[in-house]
Amino acid sequence: MNLTSPSQVKAWCIENGFHPSRALGQNFLIDRNVLEAIVAAARVGEGHRVLEIGPGLGVLTEALLHAGASVTAIEKDARLAARLTETLACPALRVVAADALEVPLDGLFAPPFDCCVSNLPYSVGTRILLDIARHPSAPRSLTVLVQTEVAARFAAQAGDAERGQAGVWLQLDYDVTVVRAVKASCFWPRPEVGSALVRLDRRPCPLSAVERRVFESLTRHAFMHRRKQMRAVLRKVPAPIGQDDEELARIFGAVGIDAHDRPEMLSNAQWAALTVELAQRSQA
């Protein structure tokens, strides 16, 4: 079956009594140009170990295998997982019939994957990506299809209206690049919104394990109160550093932050500097 042919995909669904689930984000990619763009952006080659989340009918899985990769595909829908096992059976493919949010990553990432390449389900794509990206043994690159607005949040820089917790967390470890827009017409069933192809490339984290926990707690709190100025945010962080204005002024001065800025105005370098400052003060 040609998985980029809408008529053949629809025919398979009808013949097998399969109804794509909106709740599971089952929007199948049916555009060969986009498929080729994903594989090219992922830079998958012979012998690479690839993790794929939500393979669906296997259009991307098939392309990754043809590129010479070995693929571990995690599929929540048992019927689709069975189809993958039957139609693409080969030593280079491992199909895991499970919810990606429930798979223990320590075991999955032993040994680590070279990359993750996925058309992520809309409803839980951000959660899945954050779980994978924040793991100590995360792949060195992740190439994913996500909703257009989600891609904008992942790549948002300091001062952008879209900047939030997810983007700040991902950019702690990865350079985030929006590769290209993908029209809704490239999927069947057609979703209500467009998508974008995003590539994340891992780089060294500037924080220790202890500092990372402070960073996540601090930024989680800050973006829950994103309309507040940083002076007000810092007064109410989970581990209070004090209510004294002079003390707050010293902290902001030490890390080069304007006390009147709101959370989305800070760069990742500023968040990291503030994290280190707070971590040092909590240990003093």
C-alpha cells in the first residue's frame, strides 16, 4: 500500500473498519514531499538508532527503515501496532504497543537513541517531547511535526509573545529550529490547524543536576504568573529568598536582569544565571 496516497489510506481504513481517532491524534501524513523533508531534516543514515512516537500506519517508519535506520516505534493503538508488526516485519524494526507517556524512559534509553523522529499526536505531543528531551540519556537530536502554534512556542526567543515554560525548558538543552510549515491538507483526516517541522539539536547544559531542579521549579512558578514583574515573581518563589527590596536588587544586579521585566522577557542565559545565583544562596 502506498501510504502517501489518500485514496489507498482511506480504502484500507474502510476495508478494516478502522476509524481514525481524534482523541489519539490520528492524522496520517499523506504528502510525499513532506515525508522526504522530514527524513532529510532528521539526517538519518545507515545504522542510526531512531525512536519514533505515534507511527500510525507507518509512512514515516517505512521511510526511516529505507534510510538504513533501526527503528523503535511506540504506538498506543493496538490495531495499528499489530499492522506495523505484520507489514513492516524486519530485524531493524521494534514495535512497542504502549502509551508513550507510560513507557519507562530509563529502560527505553538503554542504550540511548541517536535521534527521535516523529509526527507527534497533537493532544499530548508537548508532554511527550518534554519528557524525552529532559531525560539524561535523551537523543542528541529530535525532529518532530507539531502544531504551528506549538512550534512557535518551542522556538520563541526572549521578548516573543509566544515564549513560555516549554520553550525555555527545551532551549536549556537544545538549539530549536523551525524547518518548515506543513499545511493541514498534507494529513488525512485533515486537522483543523496547520503544522510545522521542528528540529532540536542537543548542546551541553550549563547547569548541574541540582541547579536544573532549581531552574525547573523557578521557571514553572514564573510562567504560572507570567503577567507579574520579576520582582514580584521572585518574592514568591517556592523557596523564598526574602522580601527585602535591597536583597532583590542585589540579585537582579548580579545576573543582569531588570526587576520590572516579565518572565517572557528573559533569555535562557539570564534564566540560567538567576538559577545559579539562587542555588548558591540556598546553599549558603
